[in-house]
Amino acid sequence: MQTHIIPPNQALAAALQQKIDRKTKPLGALGRLEALALQIGLVQQTLEPELRQPQIVIFAGDHGAARAGVSAYPQDVTWQMVENFLAGGAAINVFCRQMELGLSVVDAGVNHDFGKRDGLIDAKIAPGTANYLEQPAMTAEQRDAALQRGREIAHALADNGCNCVGFGEMGIGNTAAASLLTTCLIGAEHGADLYTVTGPGTGLDDTGLAHKRELLKQALRRGGWPTEPLQALSEYGGFEIAMMAGAMLGAAERRMLIVIDGFIVTSALLVAHALNPNLLPYCVFAHHSLEPGHRVQLSFLMSQPLVELDLRLGEGTGAALAWPLLQAAVNFLNHMASFESAGVDSA
Amino acid sequence: MQTHIIPPNQALAAALQQKIDRKTKPLGALGRLEALALQIGLVQQTLEPELRQPQIVIFAGDHGAARAGVSAYPQDVTWQMVENFLAGGAAINVFCRQMELGLSVVDAGVNHDFGKRDGLIDAKIAPGTANYLEQPAMTAEQRDAALQRGREIAHALADNGCNCVGFGEMGIGNTAAASLLTTCLIGAEHGADLYTVTGPGTGLDDTGLAHKRELLKQALRRGGWPTEPLQALSEYGGFEIAMMAGAMLGAAERRMLIVIDGFIVTSALLVAHALNPNLLPYCVFAHHSLEPGHRVQLSFLMSQPLVELDLRLGEGTGAALAWPLLQAAVNFLNHMASFESAGVDSA
């Protein structure tokens, strides 16, 4: 999939910084919100940015390897949680209502027939990936279809007036897939050895975690360590991860702000970034997950998330919780008085 | 001032934890929000807590020492910023509007005559403290009046139905006062030597900071290192700091949730805590300030703030920015589905 992403023109940076610096506060006193305001202004190429129709999109998919024991939960929990999203009862529903964020759910490849449902985008590639312990998780055709479908979903959001999208995911077994992608795409030489980037996911105990690591070693013995992003995605990816990668690229093509959640979403970003690094200036990193591999990913991408709340839930909950900070950055830039307008002496 | 604070009864903790654990998420997956939900439930002694009429209250006061050069800004900025608050143009106004928080401003001792104004509570003890380089900052009568007035302000908020108050402050020179209080009340043996807890405040350069440290050493040579909170407050405090300490104690008496902002607000908490340590379970620490002494205070109080955004603005901005996390903690506890209600399998 060829994508065309224009990095934000930096010419506006000086004027944005000047606007930030004349606000009635000591220089730099709003800390990371100031950097965020600058970034959002550059992404939107304006001194008066606006976050329009912000959305969380949850991509859901099943993993063939889930039944081999890489997760603490049974595979059925994927579709059950999709039902929970559609019924409004999950954490992400609560947070989206609070933050007044739109929410949609994409069936990228759940092993369940939902029928036609309000709030659910049917983009099912197949009812779950193949088991990567035995064969590649997906074919090249499936992978390319997932990427392309994700890109179209992002373009459709932009067409409907949304300029800011937060990514979330649901898929029993997807921290395992994310660990495999992370070790392949970052490499042990940058700290992403399999042991380090494999964590308890939704809550494996020590025995469960040891078993998960053993299974993932077995997967790597079968499929190798592909460093090429498309090949890594075919071997170990999930449909939800592939579709998120495509959607991130599509969002950056349309100059949307991209809000990155935790470990699994960042594994999709690793794929997208390897395909087109120009998307990175469009990304805001919402939170620091407790999943140990997230630290390695963030360090590789030289990115610092906004908050650290020891979350390890996924669903886009970190993106939703960090949302008010993005809005606050835009609001202070647009609505705070300047020293001149308020008649306050500067230092 | 005698205060009567009942520490939250812990008997409800098990039932609250059980309610948290049955939500449709892996155990502990909402991280620090879960601890926050537990705390708020205990403060309010209910399984269904509610944050009612949340308020930010900014306490403003002037410092006699400001004219000796402890700040990068002239003393007039205190009243000018109060005018900015009243006009709605400061950072805290922007954030309170966004978060739908009430905002009031208390004139605890600003060197300016505001007259009668909407949104301004006149609690002026005197037009600024005395210069602690020459004499104690306030008399025992002034100090006690400030504490008592703060307590009454908190009680009045509670009487009007507010059960959650965030503290903010404004006062040119008040990081210097906070540094002196911090070194006296924590002591060098706990890492609060004057050098460590004196920082650039609103933005002193290295020369300015060295000068500030020199002046504060001079102040300590005059007034000594009182470890008794009331005596320390008299020697070095500000009226806004004393009034905040009283208001915190009053808020805890009325079982309100107390949201602590940055370095100066925490210096008021050190005073309040020394007067009645029972208030601590009512406090939520909003953010980690860039002012270096804040780290020492937090470590002394064994408290971890919710966010770290490199803020050093005051006004209660950190408290306002962390606000959605408090609301999110309450919301997930009240509105998320349980495994049973959603029909989701647990691990």
C-alpha cells in the first residue's frame, strides 16, 4: 500500500511559539501542554487549531494462537467484549461519554457473527488469524486488505469532519502478537529481545507468563525474525493490528491528529512507521502502559506519553483519559489572555 | 485552631474493592484509577461516590519579601493576575471552563484594593505580609485569623453542596515562602535542605536563583528554623498559604475531597498536616510540579501525584488538569458493567 504523507511544514513554528510565549504565564510554565499546542498547531497548520469530532475507534480481532494459551482469558471474551462495547458497558464507553468522544468499533476479524449492528463497522477479513505457531497468521492478500480497509476507515472519518482519532483495540491474545512484532521490528540490539517485550498482558501469573514466552519462542523458530514490516505482519500480526496500521497511515495522509494508546496500538504504529515514517509528527502518545514492552517501543520511537497511570486495559482507554490534555492545549492557545490584552507586567 | 477530622472508616474497603474487581476488565487493569476510586469511595463512605459542585479556589496574597528580589516578576503581578482571573483570561479560567469546574478567588492579603467584585471573596488579612528578611512575616493574630478564615471558606463551600475542592494560589514571591516552610517543616535530614527546595519559581535564571537562595539563607539567619508549624507560618508564611492550610483542615472536617496542586499548595498542606495529620486520606495529589522542592514534599508525605506535565504555573492549573481522572475513577465505579451483568467470561 503506497501512502502519501506530507510532514507538517515547520515554517509556522516560530509564530506558534510566539503566541504561546505571550500568554499570561511565565515562559514555559505550562510544560508539556505547550509542546502539545505547538504540535497540534503544526499538524493543522494554523495558529488557531480546533479538535473537531474527536473519535475513539476500537479495532477488534481474534488470534489463532489464543487457543494455545498465550492469554489469561478464553477467546470468546473478544466477541463478548465487543458486545459490551456495543451495549455501552465497558471502561472505554464510560470514558468516551465523560470526555464527549465519539466511539466506533471495527470488526477487523472477530471469530463471531455479529450481524448488522449500530456502531459496529463490519470490516472482517476472516474469523480470526491462523495460528502462528503452525503457519503465518495471515496471507499477503489478507494483510493488504486489512491495511487498505483501515486506510479507508480513516479517510471516511476525515470525510465526515473528524480531525482527531484515538486508537483502541480488543483481541484476546494480541499482546502476544504485539510482542512478536515488536521484537521483529525493533530488534534485540535496541532492547527488544523477546523476553523483555513479553509481559503478562491481561494478567498472566508467573507460570502463565513463562508458558507464553515459551510459545512465542516456538513461533519465532517457525517463522523467523522478519524485519520487513509487511512480512512481520503476515507472520505474527492480527487483523486488528494490520487495520490499525493502515488507519494510522490513512489518518496521517489526511493530516489528522493520531492518538496512540498502549502496547498493542504502538505495535501497529511500529508497522505503520516502518512503512512511512512521515506519520510520526501526527502522533500524540497518550499514556505509558504497564506492559513492559511499551517502554521499549516508546524509547525506539523517541516518544514520551502524556500520562502514566499503570493502565493495562487497552480499548483506547489511555487515549480517552489523556484526551482532556489535548483539548486543554488547544484551549489555552486559543482562549488565554496575552500579557498585552490582560494588562499584566511581564518578567 | 482546633480541628476535628475523622479519618475515613476502612470497613468499606473490601466491598469497594470487590465492586472494582467485578468490572469487565482484568484485575487491576485500570491501575491508579482503581486506587483513586477506592479512596474516593472511602472518603465519601459509599459504594456510589459522586463529585458534587467541584470547585477550584485560588488564594492570593502578597509577600513583603517580594520586593527584595525573590521573584522574576514585580509584586504588582499578583493583583494584575487576580484581575485576569476575574476577567476570565488566565490559564486556570480556561481549564475550569473546559472541565466545568467552579472557580472562586480569595483575596487573602493582596497589596491592592479591589473593591467589591463578583467572584472575589474578600478575606484580606493585610495588604501583604511583612518582609521576613527583617521581621516575622505575620503576627500570631494575623496567622490565626487567616487559618480560621480559610476554615470558614471551606465550611461555606460544603454548606453550598460542594464535596470536592481543588486548591490554587497566586502570590509573587510565594515559592520563596514555600521553600522556607518546606525546609523548616521537613528538615534537612529528610532531604529538605534550603538549597534543594529552592527553585527558579516563575523562571529565575541561575544568577537570580543564586540571589534568591542567598536571601533565604539570610531570612533563616534572622528567624531560625522553627519546626513547629504555627511558628514557621508566622515567620515565613504568606496569608494565602495560611488560609489554604486552614481551608484544607476545614475541608477535611467536612469530609470533602481535597485536590492538591503544586509546590506552594503542598507547603500549605505541610502546615495543615503538621496541625492534624488526619486530613491526609482526604487529599488527592494532582500533579508533579517542575519546582524541585515538590519532589521532596511528596516523598515526605509518601504521596504520588496523578500526572507529571512539567507544569510550574500554580493557580490550581495542575488540579484542574487532573480533574477528569477523578471523575473517570468515579464514573467507572458507578457506570461500568460487571462480568455478570455483561455476560463476559472472567479469567
